[in-house]
Amino acid sequence: AQSVTQLGSHVSVSEGALVLLRCNYSSSVPPYLFWYVQYPNQGLQLLLKYTSAATLVKGINGFEAEFKKSETSFHLTKPSAHMSDAAEYFCAVSPQGGKLIFGQGTELSVKP
Amino acid sequence: ETGVTQSPTHLIKTRGQQVTLRCSSQSGHNTVSWYQQALGQGPQFIFQYYREEENGRGNFPPRFSGLQFPNYSSELNVNALELDDSALYLCASSKATVLDTEAFFGQGTRLTVV
């Protein structure tokens, strides 16, 4: 069975600092991996997805993630945090098209 | 193109009652998936509908049921509501069931069971 684990339920950074949100996956087959963002009282918006075309994936709003098979990781990064990045972030794996298995989420806080 | 819309946005029901939540899929999408997101948790997959047939189900009891209509809109029905059913219910639509397909989410329906 496929699963994802997000390390750290809450991450706090200063505005302008590096953002690093961690995600490790478990899968017996090449995984399809996604990062979604959820703002308060809203649905989920796709940031980026990995589908085996390239290990470094660039997404919206300056975010990117690197797929590392040896570490079974798909960490999300952004070089410089902005106040508007404060939200809940979810890593997910897709065992079936349109079906997603989500991690527990990481709440990102950005301090001025 | 229109996005995924869900109704109602908020709902309060009493334990033991039944509820129906509705979802209109994005234009051009034939697949709808439903998720339950409890407070402070990640969304949990309930089931998926593809061309009006159930196409996969998560670990939810039979009192959670669904429908998909010819226009690909969908309903989630929950019978015999329990307090633990209080959650944000998210609908997501996608173009197909291929693995790399992107799922587009609605704003969700916040269900409170009292």
C-alpha cells in the first residue's frame, strides 16, 4: 500500500527565509506525487506534481520539489518565504488516477 | 471553464439524520472523487465515480454512498449520521483516471453533526 509521511505538523519561518517542508513516501511502484496547498476555509490547490519526467519539479508561486528515490523523499522548498505563503500544505501520492492518499499536513507560518 | 462547485457550504445536522452533499465537476471532467477532512487532518479518500460507476472506495462504511449523473455532477449521501462524521467534505474532479491526472478541488462543505 502507498502512503506518505509529512515530518513536522507545524513549521515557522521568517519572511524571506528558506521554506522546507518534508515529505517521505512509501510505494512499491514508481509513485506519482503531488503537493497541494490549502488556505483557511478553502479547498486544495495543486502546487506541483511529479510524474517521472524530471526529478526537480517546479510549481506555482515559486515552489519546487525534488524527487529522491534513494531517500524516498519529495520535499517542498521555496527560496524566500512570503507572508502570503502561510497555509496548510499537503503531500499526496496517487495509486489510482484521481485518487489521492494525503499526508497529515504541515501548517506553515511566516513571521514578519 | 467553470471550476468545481459544492453545495451547501455549511450544514448542521442532528445525529441519526441523513445528509446529501452535491458537487458539480469542472467542465470537461468525467471523474469525481470525494474526501473527508476531519479537523487538523489530511483529507481521506471516500470513493470515486467514473462515468457514473463507482471506481474505487476507501475505508468508509456503507452508510456513505454516492451517485454520479450523466452530466458528471455527483452526490455524496451519508445515512445515520454520527458525531464523528463532522468534517469538511471535499469533492475533486479530474479528466480521467490516469495516474498523473490533476484533481481540481471544490471549496468543500462543512458538516457539523450535533
